[in-house]
Amino acid sequence: METLVVSRNTANDSVNNNNTLFGILAIAFMNNTLVVVIVVVVVVVVVVVVVEVVVVVVVVVVVVVVVVVVVVVVVVSSRFNDGSSFIIGFNSS
């Protein structure tokens, strides 16, 4: 029991001296293991949400670029009066 108190005081001192993530996790682990589990779960959830948001943004950007390219191609192709186009197999008849 005495060593636990010494360890807790040492962890408190290390956190007070420099607010390192390791020291904070040491305090949380000394006080309650459930706190560490909650912190880890929250970090994982935040990372997953950020990754999903990035993926969704990338997909939206790709879709917008494709739509813009298609619209530009159709508009440019429709300006050819002779029905010719620079797109193979596309005839604006």
C-alpha cells in the first residue's frame, strides 16, 4: 500500500512538472483503469470519424470533378456545328 502511494505521488509530480501524455495516462491508470479505457476508445472513435470524413470529402470532390468535366465536354462538344467532336464515339447530331 505504501508503494502505491509513492507511485501515485511520483506520477502526480511528473504530471505537475511536465504535462506529458505519458504522465497523464499514468495518473489516469493509477486512479482508475476505466478512465484509460475510455480515453483509448474516445481516441479511436475520433480517428475513425476523421478518416471517414476525409474519405467522404475525397469522394465528393471526385464526383464534383467528374460532373464538371462531363458538363464541360458536353457544352464544348455541342458547340461543334458540323457534328464533329474530340471525344471518340461522341456525335452531337
